[in-house]
Amino acid sequence: MLLAHPVVLKNLIEQYETLRALHAEDGTEEARRRMEDVAYTLCVSTGTRDVDAALIAARHRLPGARTEDDSLLSTA
């Protein structure tokens, strides 16, 4: 499987998070459509089917990412 370059993944993560904030604030159709497009691109770029899984996979490919599974760690 081809893997996206970490710089591309970082850009996609930033775009998605910005669009998610815009959609939550304004709820515009344009922001929602663009967010769906970026989510789809993230899924394709990471070989996943769910945007949450895509975000996790993308973050693990970034420089300095922790290699262990931190999904069960609490923030307390």
C-alpha cells in the first residue's frame, strides 16, 4: 500500500480540524462539504474507512509520534 508523506498527512489533519471547528461554529454547507472531502482524503491516504481511525493513523505517521497504543490512557 502506498503511504502519504507525513507533511501531506499533517496538512490534512490541520485542514480537517479547522473545518470541523468552522462547521461547529457556523454550520455552513460549504464547510460541511469541504470537511467531508478532507475526511475522505484522510481515509484514502491512511487506508481506513472511518475519519476517527484515519486521524489516529495519520497522527501515528507524523514525526515524533508515539509508537505505543495510547487509546486506553486517561487524561486525568
